[in-house]
Amino acid sequence: MAKVYYENELTNDVLKNKKVAVVGYGSQGHAHALNLKDSGYDVVVGVREGRSFEEAVKDGFDVYPVREAARIADVVMVLLPDERQPEVYKNEILPELSAGNALVFAHGFNVHYHQVVPPQDVDVFLVAPKGPGHLVRRTFEAGEGVPALFAVYQDATGTARETALSYAKGIGSARAGVLETSFQEETETDLFGEQAVLCGGLSSLVKAGFETLTEAGYQPEVAYFECLHELKLIVDLMYEGGLEGMRYSISDTAQWGDFQSGPRVIDERVKESMKEVLKDVQSGEFAKGWILENQANRPVFHVVNNREKNHPIEKVGRELREMMPFVKAKQKKEAVASAKN
Ligand SMILES: NC(=O)C1=CN([C@@H]2O[C@H](COP(=O)(O)OP(=O)(O)OC[C@H]3O[C@@H](n4cnc5c(N)ncnc54)[C@H](OP(=O)(O)O)[C@@H]3O)[C@@H](O)[C@H]2O)C=CC1
Ligand SMILES: CC[C@](O)(C(C)=O)C(=O)O
Ligand SMILES: [Mg+2]
Ligand SMILES: [Mg+2]
């Protein structure tokens, strides 16, 4: 059984004696910066001029260009989009790193695939929340937390582990559980999870269900509520009580259908496809493709993104959510920190 760290045993708040620069103020950046500040840590934000810069100023931070933030901080947390990190690191962070500083990531992609090669005299670790940044903030404010993984890649000072754990505590993750891993394990499991299950697998499952119903002549509104809206309510039950907790609340008819038809839909072929996805992640093939896609200014990404935004499930969903102020309110509040595409 893996060792899981919780708040009550993490009494060594070494990070409180250091200055942390959170670089990037997007989904993860705003959550880390605000949570660390609320936990009593000394935080500045480093970001380019624009929307994020203004947002961080509005939230009360001292905000600097990335290079300046890296210069004045002891600990630099890199929360830029993965594909932008190598260039910003090379031009604005690396020149300002001093011996004994810490270079930190929330995902191991660039270090693991050798797009960022840190100098030997700095600590390098990751603290990777297992959840979207907006939820890292939302749960923190509610007195809860999102679990996180931490991993030490390089321990130049001999204190990298304590600093990582103190960081994880500061963002609220030790309320939920913090687990040690390696850069390789974090990178490969995170990429696999988001592609096969959490984002790719789920959105394809939802669309396939919606399309099956609407193509059979059922109303799109009914299909939306059945295949997308209710998913959150079902997943909330899994989050609270596992599969058993979900099955406790559903009808026995649904549970029988779950046992009978679940494995017909997600069958051995799906698992074979998942193994292929994992193989591409492990071999670096996926990373290579994503790096090349960015070097070419994302031709495929933009076409697919546009097509996805116009899928009928999105059209009907936008209309139905307009009528649910409790759903819209949350979206609006968090949209300010969402600088994505
Ligand atoms: N999204 C998530 O929930 C999770 C993300 N991660 C990891 O966290 C890291 C950050 O991802 P995420 O939060 O999604 O990133 P976002 O895309 O949400 O945020 C990007 C931030 O970086 C800024 N930025 C972009 N380019 C530059 C630049 N050239 N110079 C300075 N600032 C720049 C943006 O500012 P501007 O407004 O000016 O564009 C914005 O503030 C990644 O490593 C990711 O894998 C890990 C776990 C979950
Ligand atoms: C599931 C997607 C994620 O890995 C995350 C929110 O944890 C990401 O990269 O955004
Ligand atoms: Mg993830
Ligand atoms: Mg990820």
C-alpha cells in the first residue's frame, strides 16, 4: 500500500520561509497562487502582459514579467501551457535560476520528454494536482482539497521532498491525500488518464450515446439530459462512494442494465485500444506528435476544436444551460481565469 500524506503529519512548512513565483495565471496558476497566499505563503505571480496579468493584479498579487519573477523567487512553479514551457524556460527562467533554487512543475511532460533540461544545482520536483485548476481553487475555498502527486527529479539541496510536501499542503492537497511518484509515472498515467478515460474516452462515450439516441429519433434535449447532464450527478455519487455508492442510489433495473450492457459497450476491444494509447504515451510517440503539431501552429487541433464546438450536443447544451442559473453562475465565475483558446 502506497504511503499517502495528510495535513496533520505535514508540520514542516519549509516553503513558508521562501518566496514562490507562480509562473502563469491560468487554470492551475490562479488556483496555486491564491491557495498558497491563503495558506500564508509568500507568493508573486510571473506572467506576460495581458488578461492573466490584469487578473492577478486584481486578485491582489505583485505581478512581474516571468524573468523578473524568476529572479526574485527561491521557488519557481511553472504553470504555463506544456507546449510553451520549453521556450519560456530557456529565455526567461533558466537565466535567472541560482544554485539552491527550486524549479517546479505540475506535470512532468517537459522534463520527462527532455524538452526542459534543468541545471544540476537546483531542486527539481513536481506537485501535480489530480484535478482541474478551477476545482483546486473551488474545493480549497470550501475547506476541501484535490489530491496531488509529488515527485523529486533532482535534489540539489537535500530538502526537495520537504519543500514539495510543503507546497502540496499549501495548495490544499494534503486535505485529500498526497502521494509520491516519479516524473515518468506521473507523466504517463496523467496522459493516459486524460486521453483514454477522463477527457477523450468520456467525451467520445457521451457523444456516442447522444448520437445513438438522436439518430434513432429521440429528442436532442432528452438525449442531452440523459447522456451529459446526468453524468455529473452519477459521477458525484462515484466520487463520494465509489461504484458501490453510485449503485446504491440507482434503481436495481439500472444496476442490472449496468452489469449486462456496460461490458458490451466497453468491451475487450476498448481495452486493446487503451493499451495502444498507453504504448504511444510510453514510447514518446504521442509527445512527438503534440510537439510537431504545435511547431506547425496546430492545424489539426484547430480544425477538430471547431468541429467539436459545433457538435449538436453543444448547441442543445448551451440552450438548456441558459435556463439553469445555478450551473451558469459557476461557469461565469471561473471563466475569468480561463484564458484558453
Ligand atoms: N489545467 C489543469 O487543470 C491541469 C494542468 N496541469 C499542468 O499545469 C500546467 C499549466 O496548465 P494550465 O493551467 O492548463 O494552463 P493554462 O493554459 O490554463 O494557463 C496558461 C497561463 O500561462 C500564461 N502564458 C501562456 N504563454 C505565456 C508566455 N509565453 N509567457 C508568459 N505567460 C504565458 C497564460 O497567460 P495569458 O492569459 O496571457 O495567455 C496563462 O496565464 C501544465 O503543465 C499542465 O499540464 C496539471 C494538472 C491539471
Ligand atoms: C484530466 C486533464 C488534466 O490532466 C487534469 C485536469 O488533471 C489536464 O492536463 O488538464
Ligand atoms: Mg491530470
Ligand atoms: Mg494532464
